[in-house]
Amino acid sequence: MLIGVISDTHNQIDRTRRAMELLVADGVEAVIHCGDFTRPEMVALCATRPLYFVFGNNDSAAELEAAGKDAGATCLGWGGEVTLGGRRIAVTHGHRPTEARRLLAAGPDYLLFGHSHVAVDELAGAVHHINPGALHRASRYTVAVLDLQCGDVRFVEVPR
């Protein structure tokens, strides 16, 4: 199963639309957004595939929760876990270290996060940590495609 991982879209409507087109063209079956949509309208833009998302430090939780419900997306609050393709995937934005520690204590296969605007793909113990990068205030605008069958991660650059 291929999933798209996206974060820190920060109201970048055109860039987010291009990123979603690239992810869909790559064949992703679901999308996980690691927070900082910034505006609730961005949720529907990312919900072209089943969407799971968390709040970021620039998000209004109440507004995004309502937007998620309207778009048929799954809100994981400030951090949560979802099982896709037989893998346990913990998701948080990354600005609350206690949230990441709580999620890691449950022993997921993956920890997906954003916040730093820097792409990361590293194994820390038994947990694969992935930050897809950002679509705002980054040297390169990137999203990630995660193959849950083999664990490969590929970063996709989104044109300016």
C-alpha cells in the first residue's frame, strides 16, 4: 500500500494542489497530513484520497475538526495512531515533544511528523521516523510517498 505524507502546507493552495496531483499520479491510496494546514479550506484540498490528519501549532483545532468532518477525513487530534496496510502509524506535528514520546511508547512501526520544514527519513530503534518536508518556507518543497509493503520512502519535489 502506498500512502502520501504531507505537512506544513500553510495556506499554499496552488502548491498543495500540485502536491496532491503528484501523489495521486504516484498511486497513493491514502494521505496523512502532519499538521499546519493553517486554514480549514486546505483540508478538502488534501482529501482527494482517504485523509488522516493532526493539528499543527498554526491550526485552529475546532475549525479543522469541523472541516475534516465535512471532507470525510479522519482527525487524529494533536497526535494519534492509525493502522494502514497492516502497519501501525503514529502521527503528530512535532511541536509537542510529550506527544511524540506518548506515541512512541506504544511501539508503532512509523512516526510521521512535520513542523521543522525539513525532510527526514531515519530509523530510530525499531521505529521509522519520517518528516515529508514542507510546502512553505523550505529550501525545497517536498512531500513523501511511503510504501508500506517494503518500507521504502521517496521524497517528491513539488515545483515552485
